[in-house]
Amino acid sequence: MTAETVTTPAPNGAEPPAIRYNFAYLDEQTKRMIRRAILKAIAIPGYQVPFAGREMPMPYGWGTGGVQVTAAILGACDVLKVIDQGSDDTTNAVAIRSFFETTAGVATTTRTADATVIQTRHRIPETPLKAGQVLVFQVPIPEPLRFLEPRETETRRLHGLGDYGLIHVKLYEDIARHGHIATTYAYPVTVNGRYVMDPSPIPKFDNPKMHMSPALQLFGAGREKRIYAVPPFTPVVPLDFEDHPFAVQHFAEPCALCGGQGVYLDEVILDDAGGRMFVCSDTDYCATRQGEGHTGRMSAPYAAPPATAATGAEPPIAASGSGDRP
Amino acid sequence: MNAPLLNAPLFPAAVGAADTPLLIAEGLTRYYGARLGCGDVNLTLHPGEVLAIVGESGSGKSTLLGLLSTELAPSAGRVLYRMRDGATRDLEALTEGERRLLLRTDWGFVRQHAEQGLRMAVSAGGNVGERLMAVGERHYGRIRAEAIDWLGRVEIAAERIDDDPRTFSGGMRQRLQIARNLVTRPRLVFMDEPTGGLDVSVQARLLDLIRQLVAEFGLAVVIVTHDLAVARLLSHRIMVMKSGHVIEEGLTDQVLDDPREPYTQLLVSSVLMP
């Protein structure tokens, strides 16, 4: 990672570049500072390291924390993938990917297996990650105790003392009110048997993927100016009760496009008559499977539509997946 | 429950049987800037003993309670406490973690305003269960059973277990506070005007309950009150404070029936008889 300068390509290739950015937008001193915070975060798994977050050319809440972490670790030969709720082609993903194409000139991909750095908003890819890959999470609120204890001084003390009874009060309240632990995303986890960590608003479906993952997982919170990390092969255990153990969501039907099972599905409303479909939230995984010839109930080209479908009288498909999704 | 403190005997010996004091304060002094909050207070409290601290507003009662319960740091003096393992230790020498464990296992604190002692947005069951979860209980069914048991002891109907304390009356909130504090079987409970702001019939029921629980669990209690009737009903000993100093102390009956200091005489004579 050298201090080379990347120039913005001029639109027609003839004009001299209008703006010259340092590699990956941030200046080298800032990247050093962020890397130091990242190293400390890796050394103390789950501990929130404060860092001097910079203003980024995007609003808070759009991934400023993740972008700064990515900028600090990106090298010229990295291959970057950016996903937003599992998708490579939504606004947030497209904008951040083109940001790094412009400012760092790195190669980008949508294929999970080909990427070395994956910046993500609220999902972990379905394709298992490998050693050497880095997953960068965008985090809105890094403090798992925030809604239970508003004072930052107090939450830091609670972390310091490992005093986590309070978070079980929240889980208790869930069971008392709903009969089960109703937290479905940002489900708190214990990292390496010490710090309780907010895994960012990923569905709890993805929590088991964090456990002993061969990939490095970094978390950046831009507004709150905190970085934390889960190093490779670190135990990540969701909090629960002995008689109400942690369980992930299950979906009653497979993906409507690729027939994938045991993956996280998005519900898509099709009409105002109860029509809906469930498709993979991970677009790369879905596209890969479709490319391999897998098909689902609604794959194109459509099979001859059943008579009921033509009249719109097709019964809605029942799914047991929780409706409360991030 | 995995906390070692809780594995010690739960019920201390009755009054008089234990010779070693539970709590000792030596020369406790607290200044607020140049003003004196509470000056040179010495006291000992034995297991099962109820000590009332009385005096008018601003006399330093609450400061003294804060010092004893380590919520305030003393300007001078120290507080010693006999732990469940039998060792008497200086509370200032405890680590923050030990102090917190002590506060939520071996001690209780019942506050005048229930909103300060309860989590108002958390159900009654969650309030009672919080201490259990804080010391490592991770079984929902057991926590709930314990909460129902304690709500029963403080005369709150079991069906209110999932209601939050905002829907409770003042008297119920105070009783819930007591249940929340006693669930870990503490040996020492601090009470700051527990009957303040309650009407007389509710007060009477609450006092009855406190007296019964104190006897049942052999609790040592330090109770701060300006209500001499409360002091007479609950306490064995009484300390009268004025301008930050203890001016008179002794057995409750002796002090209230035969006050020596002019200020105590004034206090006693100020009580209205209906």
C-alpha cells in the first residue's frame, strides 16, 4: 500500500483529470491512524476501539465507518466486493463500489469467492468465506448496551467489568412479552468469551457464520467513531437462556428463482392480492446457482402458468420466516 | 447461581448472637466544597439490627447513607464491612467489580422514589430477575419462578408479573423495589425514606411488610427517615442528626421517650397526634 496518487479518469480520456485523490481517498496519516485502531481491535476481539473518524463524502448512516476501514486496508491488488443487504446492485453498494473504483482504481467483483475485501451492509454472504478474505461491516450503533444504558461512561465501565446482566434483562423481556427471544437482527454475541458485541444489524440467521470464521471480520461505525473486530477462528457465541436457546430463522419454502434452501430469503410483494415471492437476499449466490442450472418456482422462462395463476386466485404462499427483518 | 458470595450461609444469626459487627463506620466525613455534609460519624451495625437515622431536611442523613453505601466517597474516614466469607474489609479497598457484586448480592437499596430504584420500562418480573441474571442465572424458567415467588411475598398478584412498574401504584412500586432488592437474600439493606409520599394506610401495610421481612431474613437495615413513627416501629437503635453531626444516639424507645438533647426534644414534640 503505497502513497501513490490515483487520478480520476476524465470522461473522454483526453482532458487532464480534474481531481486528484490519494489512493483510496484518505490521506496516508489518516490510514495509519485507522490501521492502528484496527490492529488494536484485532488484538482485543470484540472491544470497541475509538478512532478519529473523518468526514467522508457521504452522509452518516450510508457506511462512512465501513468505507474508512476499507480505505485503510485496501491495497492496489485487492479485489473489492460491496454488498448492501446481500445485494450487489442496490444504491449503497453501487455507490461505494464506484467510489473505490474512482479513488483507488482497484478491481471490483460481485463474486464472493473472488473478492479479497468485502464491504457489507447487514449481511454475511452465503458462500462460506475463506482464509485471507476480509469482511468489513458498516455499523450504525456499535454499543450493544446502548438502548439499555444511555450513558457512554457507564457502558464502557460495564464492558470493562464484564458486567452483562443487563443485556439478559432485555432477552428476558422478549420472552416475557413474545414467548420467545424476539430479537431477530443485531443479535448480541459474546466474542472469545469476553466482550459482548453488536454484530451490526445482520439477521440473526448470519450469527453462526461469524463463529470460528476463517475470514477476518472488521466493524466500522462512522458516526460513533468506533472500530471493532473478530479475528479469524474466534468463537462468537450468541447470548441466550438455557431453556430458550439461540435459534436462527427458518423459511418454509426455497428461493423462488434458484431453489436454494437453508439461505436467507427476502420477501418480495408482487401485487395487492397477497401475491409474494421469496428470493435469496444474496444476489451473487442466487445468480451463481441459476448459472449452474438450478431453478425455482418462478424461474424464467416461466413454465406454462397454471390456470389459477392466470386468474390471480393463487393462494398466498405460507412462510414461517420472521417478518421482523432488518 | 455461580457467585461464590451466594453460596455462603444465607441467614445470619439472630440479634446478639453475632458479636462481630457487620458494618463499621469510622470518622466518616464528607465536605461539599467548603460546606460540611456530614462530619465525623462513627457507628457499628450488627447482623439483624435495624438502625434509624433521623433528623430534619438538610441534616446530613442522606449524605451519611450515601457514604455508608459507597455511593459517595468520603472526604475522611472509612467504612468496613464483614463479607460473607467472614473477613472484615475496608470498602474503599474493594475493586469496582467486587463493589458492584457486593451491591447487588449482599446489599440492597430501597429508595424514596421508586423510579430511581426500578427500571420503569422493564416488566415487574424483569425487575426482580435483574439481580439474578447479573450474578449469572441463565435459566428463564427458574428466574421467572423466583420472580413469582417474590412478588407473592410482597403481596403483588402473580398476574402482574409482565406489567411494567409505570402501571403500578406508589405502594406497589415500593413493594416491588423491596422484592427486587431481597431476591439475592442480602444481609444489609439501606432504605432512604421508604414510606415517603405514601398515604398512611399504604404506609402502614408497607411498614408491616418490611418488619416481617426483616424478622424473617434477619436483615440488618439502615433506614433514613424524618418520620419518627417509622423509626419507632422499625428500628432497634436510632441516631439523631443535626447540621451534619450525630447529636444523640441510643435505643429507639430511650431516645424517643426520654430525649436528652434540646433538638431531639423539639423533634419529638413536633410530631402531630391525630
